[in-house]
Amino acid sequence: MTKLSVNINKVATLRNSRGGNLPNVVQVAIDCQQFGAEGITVHPRPDERHIRYSDVFDLQSKVYTEFNIEGYPSEEFIDLISRIRPTQVTLVPDAADAITSNAGWNTKLNKEFLTEVVNKFQSLGVRTSIFIDPVTEMIQEASKIGADRVELYTGPYAEKYKINKEEAIAPFVEAATLAKKLGLGVNAGHDLNLENLNYLYINIPWLKEVSIGHALISDALYLGLEKTIKAYKNCLIEPKNEE
């Protein structure tokens, strides 16, 4: 079964816009798990414009499913992971001022650096995943680095899905198939929503995890958080009948 990990960054963004502790990030994480999410994802950035480093520590004892922490492996981030020891760390190549993740690692050019980081986290018992584009060479190099998983950057899939879903999914199926062959677990994330998630799942049923935040939290404004999580989980259980 493909697990649904809810990224709660947007909840923190809303809280930070007003100050105080409303909405309560920790309570939302608890609720997401109670409503069926199999994981919680956070991505603390250096400017703490959404999830703060203090939030990560507050969440540590409340996430009883899988805790996935995303981020660029700076010295501060590495120290955070060393102290929290989450279920999974997802390494992203974002610049400090990036609005959102928009590209995967060049695992060939950054092989030495990533190998060192991956070895460090694995020695702490933390599963490692590398955020990556669906490019054959990058996946092959990720395997050589020794990562446990790769997370396919699905932004291009989501964009092209609106025009031609068969063409949109093709490179991702190829990439996921290669990753599986090389012994890598496959995660996916970015711009996945209720419209495109099921088709991704149908074509790559061996996905270990999808991490979804922006669309899911946006849908929850209309449907409510519990119904929204159930709707996303339904996309990962059985195909929808298309007319």
C-alpha cells in the first residue's frame, strides 16, 4: 500500500501570518494521523517562514506514524536530524530563498557530498530519500550513493497531466521502474492532487509514499480535513471509473 504523508507546512504558513498559535500545527498533525494519514511531512527552511525548527521538536513526540523531514542538508539541518532522528529524511537541493522545491538533485555532480550526508543519517538509523527528477542517470547515481529511496519530483507530471496524461506519466513510469530494479524505494511528491494522484498510483502501484501538502490543505478548506484525507487515501486504493 502506498502511504499518504501530509505536509503541514501550509498550516504553519497560516499560523505565522497572524502570530500566536492558531491554527495549532501540532494538533493538526495529530488530527491528520487520527483521520488516516500514515505520515507527517515538514520542511523547515532557514528563514522559518512556515515550519519552525521549534515546531519539529514539538512534533517529535506527537508523530506516531512516519515522520518525514525535508530540507537542504546544511549544518543546521544535519544537526536537527541528528537530534530528532525521524523515520525518514528527504534531501532537497533548494536554495535558502526558494519559494518551493522545483527541481531534483544532480546526483552525479553532488555524489561525494550526498554520499557523506546519506552515510551520516543512515548511521543514525534514519531512512534517506533523495529528491530527484525522473532522469535515468540521476537515478543510477542515487543508487550508487546508497540512498534508501528517491522521491520523484512530480511537478512536471502534474503540469502536463492537464494536457496529455499518457505523455505526462511516461518518464515517471520509466524512472520508477529503473529505481525499483536498482533496489531503491520510490516516493513521489509535488503538485499532486485529487485530479492526478490516482492516475499516478495506477501506473506506479509500487510507490512507497506520496507527500502532499498544498493541494490537500487547500481542499480541506472546502471539504474539511477528515474528508479530504479520506479522499486522498481513496486515490491510493482503487482506480476511479472514468467516463
